[in-house]
Amino acid sequence: METMNPGPIPLGLDYIFAVPQHQKRTTRLRFAADVLIEHRGRKGQLPPVRSEHQMLRVAGPEDLDDLHAFEVRCFRDHPFRRDHVEWILGNDHALTLVQDGTDGFVAVMMLLFEGRSCRVLSIGVARNARRRGIATGLMQAAEALCRERKMGTVRLEVSTRNLAAIELYRGLGYRTDGVLYGYYSWGEDAYSMTKNLAPEPSPRISPPTEPSRSININL
């Protein structure tokens, strides 16, 4: 399925999103900021949080119907089938993050973790919420997750006709590493794109300063 976004979007949108780490523990992380809040509870469920920042949560099996309905609305011609969405939700190596809105999902991202890399299966943004930086924030969230999991590569496939998406990915540092002819079931070709993630720089610790042995000759 084609990854999707609204086109060239400015960077810098902060997110709060849920990162599953254990079966009974979820960590809320606001990346691009210095705030870390933990909440213990069932996987994918978070209490309401007051914040001026957008919030992503982990989708669970109870979201299946809404996720498929979003797919149909967002990808009108080529949505994931319902059983495909169900497979992603039930896969221990996959993660679906959603941004809730007043009348359904605002955005959805589906990820698959394969060895030391993360594959972006799909990104969708509701039509009335595009060109607000949401797709860029989703990609930044995916990269932050990969760094948390010590993964060095993010990869994706995008239709060769989706010029806006290609421009966005290239602007985020993704590079084309191949052409997949007839990749989509409806016959379109795709580019395979990859980004190698640089590790987060470790804080530099200055060595302790030794007492000066110099002599002030002006005394």
C-alpha cells in the first residue's frame, strides 16, 4: 500500500506518543523536548492528557473497525483490506499509532519492525487535516521509536507518481535505493526509500579542572 502524506510540510511539530515497552507498561514520550512521563496500564490505553501538543496513542484490536473506516476514507481507491489491518494489529512486530480527533482519526501510522530496521507500512492523514505538519511529525515519531529500540534504519515504499510524498521524504533525509516495478496490485511502480539514523549524540562531559599551577608575576 502506498504511503501517503499531504505534501511538503514544515518541520518542528512536537508530539506526545505512546511507546509500548512491556505488556503492562506504556511510556508516554514527548520527543524534541525534555519531558518524559510514565503511565502504567493496559497496552494501548492512556488516560486523557492536557497538553498543547498533539498526542499519538497505540491502537489496539478494539480500533479495528475505525482503522479500516479511516483507510477507506483516506485511501479511497486502494485501502488496506480489513483482514490486512487486523493482521497488522495482531502482529507482535508491528505497531499502529493513531491521533484521535473529534469525529474519528486525524492520522494513522503503521510500522513493522524487521530485525534492525523499521518499515513504514502506511501513513494516512485525514483530508481536512492536511498541510499542518502532521505527516512530518509522524515520520519523526517513527524515527524516535527506532532510536529508542536501537534500530539504525527506516525504510518505506512510495508510488513513483506520488511526487509530493517523495519530496517530503527526501526533505527528511530519505534516499531512493531502488525501483520496484509493478509493486502495487493495481500496477503502479514504487520507489524503495531508506534513511540511516545517526545515533543520538552522547552528552559531552568535561574533565575536572585541575588547580592552576601558574604564577601571577604581577603580584
